[in-house]
Amino acid sequence: MDAVATEAQSNVDAQVLNIGGVVSRLGQRFYPSEPAFPLEDIATRLEQFALDRQAVVPQGWAPRVLLEAGVPYMDIFSVLHRLYESQVRD
């Protein structure tokens, strides 16, 4: 049973590294082009991936990936704030 858990953990770790690397490279190449690097969509997908695997994905991983992609802090904050506000119920 421990071997299965360890293998699952290593698979998620590999996914985290692969996704982070690809997004980082694409952002460095295409950001700020919205058609080529749709920031809001990418941020939403990164956050959803992290939330679905929150037991193993480090907290703050999605914003760090965007920062590595060359997205300015203010743009990251704005898109994540809009994402948060869209989830808040009145």
C-alpha cells in the first residue's frame, strides 16, 4: 500500500514539474499576447489543478509558475483576485 502511495506522489510531483515548466516557457515566449497566452484561462487551470491536489501541490504554486513565466506581480494579483471574486457568493 505504501508503494502505491509513493508512486502516486511521484506521479503528481512529475506533473507539477512538467506543467510548471511548460507554462513557464510558454509565458516567457508569448506573454503578454492574450491569444497566445490567455492569462485568465491559464491561471484558472493552474489554480484548479492545485486545488484538486492540494495535499501534494505546494501552496502558492500557481502564482509562482506565473511569475516564472514572466507575468508581472500586479497582473498575477489582478487575475487571481478576479478568480477569487467570481467564487464568492453574496
